[in-house]
Amino acid sequence: MSVKKTTIKDVAKKSGFSPATVSRVLNENYPVKAETREKILEAVHDLKFNRNTTARNLRLKKSGLMALVVADINNTYYSRIAKRVGDGLFDEGYNLLVCNTNEIVEKENKILSMLANKGVDVIAVASSTTDPSFIENLVDLGGKIVLLDRDMNIEGVPFVGSDNFESSKRLTEYVLQKGHTRVSFVSGPENVVTSQDRMRGYQAALLENGLELNEYNIVSGQFKKEEAFNAIKKFLLSNRESSDPYTAIVSSNNVMTAGVIAAVNSIGLEIPGDISLVSFGSLDMQEIISPQVTCIDQNEAELAKTTLETMLKLSKEGHSEHVESTIIKDSFIEGSSVANLQ
């Protein structure tokens, strides 16, 4: 014997209002008196009319939407994370909005404001700024935020991502152990947390090995392929004429690494014969690239899984201070892109 499914007409009969009024409350598309709304939602609850997502979300004061705000959706690192998180949320009855900021702080703030005004349940954000004030304000207003990939050290707000400092330090130390003492660093935007942490890791490795730090070590690539290409091409042309040339490059982002490789090839140089290269972040088709680039390989699958779990827990718990941060362990892949000078 089948169980009869509760309908809007059943809710209307129990609440004493018309089906049209019930529909208006469930769809929230027409003004309804607070008292009327309350009685209808009470009937929805009593009849367990929870197979309708809109009704369920209204009772629980949830939109059924979550959001992922990333700096560069063209970076396959973020797009793969978005796919995994989106698939997982869909299985749990949620939909995912993915927003791209292009590393523009003003755009990020507008997007976050829009999402908050739309009542999105949880927002995971890879922020393009080191200033936590805007996100702190959203949290104070009741917003539920997960910091993805870029930790801003906001009290009570969970973070999911890599230990950028330690992984960058390890990557640089590998180059130094191969006998390189003139090592350049391709940096991202100055106002981005990951860019700062990875540079600090690089600098710490140099200092601990008694090597000099100066502004000429740093080449700005802004986490973009074209900018890295232009900056490194100029750097390499100048470096080729130097009596004490740099012998290795640490690229702090996989998108910039692609630009570095293109720049090296464009002026007829070879890796690692003319210049050695390591990358924070693996390249697409890493396994078939020759030479294979030595890199820090971020665990995208684990990061996406933990981000999904954190977002769901935050949605259910209701208070971010009850949700812990998670550092995802990166892998070190040794390729053939670094010459041994010892």
C-alpha cells in the first residue's frame, strides 16, 4: 500500500488558507502577513511537507545554496575543486554558485555582499586580500564563511588549505641542496596571503643557508601566465648577459610556471641545461611534460573533500567557532627540471 504524498492542498486545508496563499509563502514571491506565514509554515511542519525543497529551506531558514568564491577559475586547480565540491553538495541537496574575482578586491567584496544578501547558507572564499575586515564584518552579521586555500587568521573562521610557508621552504631547499646559490623567485600579487607565505618560505630557506636576499631575486608574475611570461623573458635576456647569472627559478604558482616554461622556450634556452625550474603546484599533464617539473603537488581531492565536509558541518552547526580548520598535506614530486651543480 502506497503512502499518499502531502500536497499544497493538504497544507491549505490544515492552515485554513487558500492553496494560492500557501504557494506564495513557499515560493516567497508575494507579500504575505507575518501571522499568515507563521500559520502556514506551522502546518507545513505538522504535515511533514518536507519533500519540497523550498518549503524545507524556509522552515530551516536556509536557501539551499552555497557558494565558492575563487581568484581565478581559469586555474584548473580551482575549477577541479569547484567540480568536486559542487558534485558533493548536490548529493546533499544543495546547489553551488561559483564566482570568480580575477584577484580584484573590490569585485570580491561586491560578490560577497551579493551572496550574503541572497541568503547563501555558506560561502567558501579564496580571498584576494590580506585585510580580513570585510569578511569579519560578514561573520559579525551572521554569515558563515570557510577560508579556502588562503588563510587570513580570522578568529572563529575555519580554514582549509596548504601550509604554504613550509611547502615553499621545502621546495627552495631542494634547489639549494642541488648546489644552486643564485635562485630567483616568481611572486604573485603582494596583497594575497598565499603569495606572501610562499615568498616568506623561499626567503627563510635562503637565510638559513646564508644566502643574500635582495629585490633582484624577485620577479613579479601576479599569478598570471602572460605576466609571468613577459617578466621572466625580460629577466632571462638580462640574466644571459650577466657575469654571475641566476641558475634556478622557483615559481610560486602553477599558472605562472606555464608562463616561465614558455618564456624559456621563446628565447631558445633549455630546462635544466640553461636554467633550472621548480613549481609550487603541479602542471596539467605533469606526467608527460619533458622534462618533468619538480613541484609541490597540492592534494586537490583531499582539499575539496575537506572543504565540502566543512561547509556542510558549518551549515548544520550554525556557529563557525565549532568547526575546526584543516591543513592539507602537500606532496613533493621530484622531476628532472633541476640541474645538479654539486
